[in-house]
Amino acid sequence: MPKLTIHDRKGNKVGTYDVEPTDFAPSINKQLLHDAVVMYQANQRQGTHKTKTRAEVSGSRKKMYRQKGTGNARAGHKRSGVRRGGGHIHAISPRDYSYRMPKKALRLATRMAFASKVRDNELVIIDDMKFDAPKTSDMALLIKNLGCDGASLLVATNGLDVNVYKSARNIQKVDVSPAADLNALSLLAARRVLVTKAALDALKASAAAKPKTADA
């Protein structure tokens, strides 16, 4: 069984952790991960796009000139979609892009995404990440000591830790999330994942309590 190094706040090795991808998912289904990511991204869309129809643009609705005898092609009013400044023929209206996949599929996708981080050696474990008070410089130094600076990073804590969140929220390309709130998109969007030992214990126990099948 692979053993990952457990680091302290200064980047020193303080132990090892037995973990492998199959602790979270028996295999990694790229199609399921793709479907989950597309769903999360679709749910983030505002859908506030709007263009005006010929009934909504300003302008006279009077026929521009008589139907016959002018030598021009027949034309209606200025709001016609074929004229400059007219309404859109197939106007775009606000819409809701959100939809939901089955909960079991999303949970399995999250476990697969975490398993991929373990498989690709993109998981960094720290023994503890407590802050007496929010301090961005301390968090930045911790990230640097662990060699996680310079790339996108997701920090996973065991439960909501306000001091950790406030210490990291102003650091570019760093996100913080409780382990229970992780999803496939947040995991795959980050180049590396920094997780506390307690959070990893909770994730491993949660995965072990659920069946690791395609319909989990």
C-alpha cells in the first residue's frame, strides 16, 4: 500500500499515511467525471443573456414605403430583423441552465476525483492547520513550506475552520473547503490538494461506509 508523507507546518516529515486510490473508488470513470464537471459549470451560469425581438426595439412600425412601384424589394417597418437596428429574428431570452444528476452519481464522482489526486501524487497531507487568528502571511508561509505555492491549490479541512478560510481567501489561486463539501469540480480544478490528516481520515471513513460501485 502506498504511503504518503505527513508534513508539519514547516514542511518537515512527521509521519506517513497509508492510502491508495481504491480506498475511495475502485476505478476512475472519465465520462462520469466529465458529466459531473459539466453539470457544476452549467449550474454556475447566470443565464441573464437577452436580446430584443422586433416588438421590443424602438422605431416606427409604419411601412417604410409602398409595396409596389418603387423598384425596391418590398419591406415592412424599421424593426424588421433584416434591417440594421432591427430586432433579432431568433432573440435570446434569459434561461436557467441548471440541472441535477443523481446524488449517488455525484458522490461517486467526488470519490473518483479524490482518488485521481491520490493516484497522480497531487495530494499533500499536513498534520494540523490551526490558526489562533486569521493571518494571510502565516498561511502563505505554510503553503510555501509545503511546496504548494505557484499553482492552484485546494485546502481541505475537517469541518468549517473560519481562521483557515480567512487566512487563505486573499491568496491568489487558493481555495478552502470543508472536506464534507468537496465535489468533483473543486477537486479537479485545483492542481494540488492540501488536506489535514483529520480531514483525510474523515474522507476515508466516509468512502469506506459507502459501496464503491458504479451505482453508488
